Amino acid sequence: MKITDLSHLINEDIMVYPGTERPVLQDIDIDGYQEIRITMFTHTATHIDAPYHILKHGRTLDELPIDKFIGPGIVIDCKALAGKEITVDFLKKYENEIADAEFLLLNAGWSLKWKTEAYFDDFPVLSLDAAKWLTNFKLKGIGLDSISLDPVHSIDLPNHHIVLDKEIIIIENLTNLDSLPASGFMFQCLPLKIEHADGSPVRAVAVF
Amino acid sequence: MKITDLSHLINEDIMVYPGTERPVLQDIDIDGYQEIRITMFTHTATHIDAPYHILKHGRTLDELPIDKFIGPGIVIDCKALAGKEITVDFLKKYENEIADAEFLLLNAGWSLKWKTEAYFDDFPVLSLDAAKWLTNFKLKGIGLDSISLDPVHSIDLPNHHIVLDKEIIIIENLTNLDSLPASGFMFQCLPLKIEHADGSPVRAVAVF
């Protein structure tokens, strides 16, 4: 068995969604043992968006069955689409692969921009039609190496609404997607079991 | 594939190690999306102790290879040993099983006492000799359904020192161990990738 880590390191210097706060890590040295008091938003670093993040009627992470977070994954290279939309026409080339997968990982090459302001701009984004088209498959989740399924300047987050309404979870801020083959691995993103959680930082991995 | 969740829910009412703080979960409703600001110690709920938790020279969680957190598990029933030590003689009956495993899960039946004060007292604890004996195997980790590898009143935490010095991680506050067979599953406890972490809450699971 081989395991590939797809998660960003969590520290006080990471990129966070505009308007939210960076994590705070406070070292605590208590009588011979070391701990950290960590304060962070549920959408810190590599993390899941649950339906409830956007939809008041949506289920929280702790309400979803645990097998929602593990399944066969595929990677689609979208690097040529910087600043553009990921369209149905583009995705249709991979229709058979998507039909066989439970997790679709979109590799935009954007993790290379992590910790730069360029991370927030011009990443490829699904068109509304493409987001709707993807809900026709049996996908459990869509993973990104960028910060959002919608542009950062989006007000109403339409792609989030479309996929979360179908209980397709979103995994944002993945990294290391270049090290994966196009298919042939199990993707895992087991969230912390936070009560009534709209999201959770995760240690996302691919298992071969 | 079947997945069994072995993790306690994280909320503000959970048991925490005496002298530490319960998590604080603050709902944040920002412009149409829901988040939680969570403040918690790295040793909250179901969590890992890394060597650095106790040993200044020990490695942190983010320094350990990712395959340290996945491997074949076994469960040993220790329910008859409430208030007593888990001795080498007791464990020797399972010597062959332990030799084949990477994670040893000790089922004391203690998760039934979660959220009661009785959780802190009289759980079975490895004798010093048993802790040392277990370091002879190829174990990656030892998992417990109680709050510590040493009694809560322990000052110098000798069992923690013995196993962490050999880079055997400790998984504390597991639950649902009764639902597992004695062997035949992969145990997983992938931690958050917190920089320089002495520990991390985890979503521990068994995968069949």
C-alpha cells in the first residue's frame, strides 16, 4: 500500500478565504507535556464544504455517512484553463472516467501559487452547466487545488449551491495533485467529527 | 469496503484531560455561508499523541511519514481488568496476533463511561513491563478507549515515555471498539497536518 498526502500544512501563514481569519496556534507547555491550543475556522487549509455550509436545509458533515468520504478518485488536468471556465465540452472527453469515479479531482496547478496573492485569482472554475452536468454522475465529492468552486469575487456561489444541493461535497485547497496518476487510487478525506459541522479541515490522501 | 467510525463527536460537552480546556465552537454566519470558529487543544476528543507531546527530542506529527497512520489492527478485550494493570502475562496470550499487527487497540469498555466522571478513574493501564514488552513488536500505534496510557493521577507518565520513545504513537479516546472483530481490518488515524504538532484530533476508523 502506498499513500500520497494531498494536504497543505496548517500554520499561521497559510492562505485563507478573503474575509476569514488565519489559524492561531498557541504553544502550551503544561507540567512536562506539550500541547497546542489551535483556533481555526472549519474551512481552514485543505478542507471539506458540507451542504450546510451554504444551504440552510443541507446536511452537516456529522450527518453524512462515513463512507461518503472514501472512494475511487480520478484527476483531470485543467491547467490549460487558467482564467477560463471548465465547460461541459471539456469534461465530456472524460465522461467514462467520471462515470466510474466517486471523487473528481480537478488539477489546475493552483497549489503552486499557495502562499501568494495570485492564489485567489483566475483559477479555472466550472461553468454553471458543467456543475449541473457533474451532478448526473454518482460523485461523492469534487476536489480542487484552488480555494473555491466559485470565483472568489462571487456573491451567490452558484456552483456551491448546485453541487451541495445534490450532496456532492467539495474538497478545497488540495495540493500535490501532480503526483497522482489519472486514476487507480482511493481518495480519502475523513473530516473531524465536529458536531453540526458545515466543514472541516482534513488530511486528504490518495491510497494505492 | 466497509468503514467503522471509532471517533467521538466533538462538541463543547466532551470530556477533556483534567487541567485542559474543553473545545469552544462558535457559529459564524457570514454573508450567506456558515462556518464554525473552533478553539481546541491538539489532544481533544479522539486524538493522537506524537512523541513530541512528551519528549523534547521526539518527532512531531508532521515529521512522521504518512504511512505511520494506517495499518492492520487488532483488538484485545481488557474489560476484565478494570482497576488493574494489563500485564505481560495477559498480553502474551495474544503474542502471535500482536506480531502480525501494526495497531493494537485495547478495548476496556471505557467509552461507555464517556461524559461521566467515572471515565477518568480505574481504566486498565499497561504495566511498565507490558509497555516495554510491546516495544519489541513492529507496532505503529497503540489505541485506547480511555483517556490516557497512564493513570490520570500519574505525574511522570512512564508508559507514554516508553512507547513514544520508540515512536509508537498513542491514540486516545477511541470509541465503538465493541463493533470490531479481533482482527482483519485496517486501522486509520490520519492527523491534521498541523505544523510542529504534538498531537491532533483525528477521525479514527477501521476499514474492512
